[in-house]
Amino acid sequence: MKITQITNKKTYTLLTSESGKSILVSPDYVQRASLYIGSEISSNSCFDDNKEFLRQFAMDCALNYISYCDRTEEQIRQHLKRKKLPEIIILPVIEKLKEYRYADDARYASLYIESAKLSSKGKRLTASKLKQKGIDAAVLDQALESYSEEDERNGAEEFIKKQNQILHQHPPAIRKEKILRQAVMRGYSSSLIYDILQAYVDDDQDYREYYTKLIDKKALAYYQKGIGQQAATTKLIAYFLPKGASKDLINERVLKIFH
């Protein structure tokens, strides 16, 4: 390969070929091998000359990466790949980390699941996130055995109670719609959410003023667009009735806006 670019970094040097491929070498290798832009080199001999450096560099990178927080094997692998390190260097490093339990996917999954329970994340979302992090299916299935139906219901209840308090100014129908959407995104099943919503969201407050503002705003927009009264009424009923507004209130507000 012909070298088209030599990039010196603090702890390594990158040699880039005309095809765009980059090879990572030790900082002093360019001088030792008398390389320059335009030099022809063999990638195999370059690797052999830098093998020990690459092994140590990969281990240092991996240890630094996992020093901030736990990582999965796949996260470590992808991190080292971004450093332009070859797979033949990466695999032994990961095996060594596993040997010393610095990389332990089963432990990672177990801790992540416990954290997910505390932060009210549903089982479905938790499993999806762990898959994205590269956890093996068999390891994931075993770890998820600790996430019981009771855990999921408790988490869903906690989340729905909290959101119900945050959204207390909205009428029950609208509150349920918003909470349902948010809870589904947290990984809870619709059937579980509906079951819990009935117990926490209903109330007997008067939301006439709340609906009046919303209906008036939408009715006025229809009026200004030249939509007829009957068509506007049909649209408003279809939109607001499922949200908890009464048909009588909708008709009343349409008459006020259109007359």
C-alpha cells in the first residue's frame, strides 16, 4: 500500500493509504522505518513490527474506556474498532478483560435490569436497550428472569402515579391519552397500562373551562379558513368527544364562534 497521509497523535500515529484504509502504528515507527508520504509498505509487515505496541495500546484504551462505567463486550469491541485496531488484536484483549471480570455481560445485564426497575422502565424497553448494547440473547433471557410480572406492575404504577400528578391540570381523558403514550414508550404493555389507568386517573372535577378554550381556538381556526358551521361541528365532535368534551359544549361553542 502507498502512504498518502501520516497523522501524528499523542500516543500513536495513523498511516492512511490511497484507498482510505488507516493503519495504527507506534509514534516512533515512521522514523524507525524511514517512512514518508508516497512510501510503499506491506500492511502485514507493518502489523508484525507493531504487534506488541498494538496489544498494549488496545488494552490501555479498553481499561480507560471501562474506567468511567461498566461496558458490554460489544461496546468495548466497537470502541476499539473506532481506534482503527484490527480484530486480531481486539479479541485477545476482550478475552483478557473477561478473565479478570472487567467485562462481564451477565453482571452488566443484571445490574442494568435492577436499575431499570428503579427508574420505572418496562421489561420490553429494558430488553431492547440491552440488545442494542450487544448482550447475547441467551445471557439476556437468563437475566430477564429476575424481572417479574410484579416488578413490572409496580414500576408501571409508580410511573403512572407520577405522571398523573404532573398532568393533573388536564381532564382524565386527555391525561389518560398522554400517560398511555408515555408509558408505552417506557416499555409497558397497553393492557397493563389500561388496567392501572382506571384506578389512578379518573376524577370528578369540572373541566368545562379547559375544554372551552381548546374548542374555541379550533373552531375559530375553522371559521377563518372558511369551513362551514356544519362541517366544523362534525370535525370538532370527532376530535373532542374522545378527549372527554361533551357534545352539548361543542355545539354551544360552535354557535358562539359562527354567529
